[in-house]
Amino acid sequence: MGSALASIAALELQLIFRRPIELHSFGCPRVGNIDYSHYLSQNIPNRIRVVHNRDIIPHVPFESLGYHHYAYEVLFDEAMKNYQVCDATGEDPKCSNRFDPNYSIDDHITYWIRPHDDIC
């Protein structure tokens, strides 16, 4: 939910203060409809959504309910080593949408830190 709130806050800050804002989110769910995604894209030109492989959270709420992502998705592989920048639609069928319906909650909780990594 943090990434969703960050996208709303970034848009509000941009509209209030009229200063350049960059939005970088990780594992962000869909926040609004296509009009919202276009509005956000027009007002925050420097934005990316990082998605880890088969992370399920970026795929809720469902597109069939009218929700839509803002561009640009940056899709990382399982090891978080290689990535691809997806198209400007926000819902590139060649990026994380291609995994439907085989998504993973584990990929949401393990961006850059793998369960077997020693973090100390």
C-alpha cells in the first residue's frame, strides 16, 4: 500500500507546489483508472514502477474492474539482476502482465533481498 500512497502523494505535491517530482515505486498496485494514469503521467513525467518478476501486487485491483497502471514499468527478473523497460501504455502485455495468472506473493516480499541472503 506504500507505493500506492506514494503515487497519490507525489501527484498532490506536484499539483500544490509545482516543483519537479520524481516518482519511483516498487511493487505498486493499480491505483486508479486510465484517466488517472494519464493525468499522473502528464503531471509527473519522471516516474517508474519497479516490478519484481511475478509479483502479484501490481496486478490488483484487476483491469477488468477499470483499474490501470501509469507507465513506465521496469520489470526485473527473479534474481533482480536484469531488467526491461516496458512500453508507455502502463499495461504492456510483454512485461509482467505476461505471467497472468501465475503470479507470486514471494516476489513481492523479496525485492533485492532474497530469503536466503544474510542481511547482517
